[in-house]
Amino acid sequence: MKILLAIIISLCSITMRGQELQGTYWEGTDSIAFNDNRVVFNIKGNEGLGILYTGEGPLEMVEDYILIHTEAYQGNKTKVDMVSALKKDTIQLQFFDDQGYSLKGIRAEFLNKKNKNVDLSISNEHGIVLYTSNPKVSSIKVSDLLYDKVILDYHPDKDYTVHLVKNRVVEDKTVVFKLEKVSDDKFKMRLLSIDYKKKKPSVSHLNKLEKKTEAIIDRTRTFEKPLY
């Protein structure tokens, strides 16, 4: 009986004011696609910096809040290749975009076992960082304002080739939206969090999140289905 009740609540929750969220909706170049209980999104963050977040996962509705529990992303994402290092006691990292162009200015932070910064290097005009092996280092955090972020396991005898996608791939995180209005082929919502930490949040928890983030929410987003 409890299982049946949960299923009924779940089915009722994916509709609002008699309208069901199903299919792909767009706001400019941003998109969000609902396929039964699964969502794929490609949206700009609230930072005003043009950072694009991409992810997918199962949908959970808590009243008018949409929670997406992201899983492994199946689309285009950062690719890392490793080969034996060409130079003794020195590793090379070379960064490219997904079109094969070198990326200058990529940050490579060399971290210890406690994820504390040991060293920092920036890729040159050829997208290259050369780093002398250091036994204190256990991982490498790669980051840039508009490109994906990735943490690499550190191997002192390997060279790295890293192809970064121009968006932030969101995996193993909970993304939260507040759904405000649904009508025919259109709905309005706000992005509240890309990485919400609370496990099994109640409506009260989500209300607090909404209030807390009011000052940084840039706008209400209006997503529509194409007319064709």
C-alpha cells in the first residue's frame, strides 16, 4: 500500500495546475528536457558570468520544487589521456578545447592528500604546463572560468592530454529549481542551487534555500516548447 501511494504521489507531482512537464523546453540557448522521470539540462548559472552547466538524472518533485539528482553525464564531456612521461622527473599537461585548439590560461593546482594547494601553474600559449615531480602532490585540480573543472589523480611518471568542454558538467550533485508557473507549452522557474547538500530535504528546507538565495537569483526563467 505504501509503495502504491508513493507511486501515485510521484505521478501527481510531475504536473502543476493540470499541465504535465514532458519534452524539451528552451529559453534562448538554454534547454531542459523531461522524459518521464528523467531530466537533461543545459543552462547558465546565476553568477552572471555565462557559465553553462550541463547534467542529467532522475527527477524528484517536492511540492513545486524540482530536484534533479545528477548521475554520470552521457553527452560530450572532458576527456583525459595519459602516456608515459617524456622527461624524467617532469610531467607535462597539455590542454585543448573540444575542437582541438590549445587553451592558454588554464589553472593547474597541485594538491596534497588533504586537498590543500601545494603549487599552482598556468598553461602557456601552447596550452602546456610543465611541472617538476613533487612527492607531496596527490592530485591536480584543473579549472577555468568558462571551461569544465576536473580533478586528476597525480602520477609522477605520466604526461596528460586534457580536452576540456566549454561547460561545467554536473555529476553526482543535486540541482534545485523552483517551479513558479506552468501553462500550455511554457513554464517559469528559478535556479536555486547547482549543488544542494541536504539529503532528503523537506519543503521547509527548500523554502529556506529559496529565501537564502533570493539575493543572488538573477531572474525567473521562462522555458517554452518550439512552435514546430
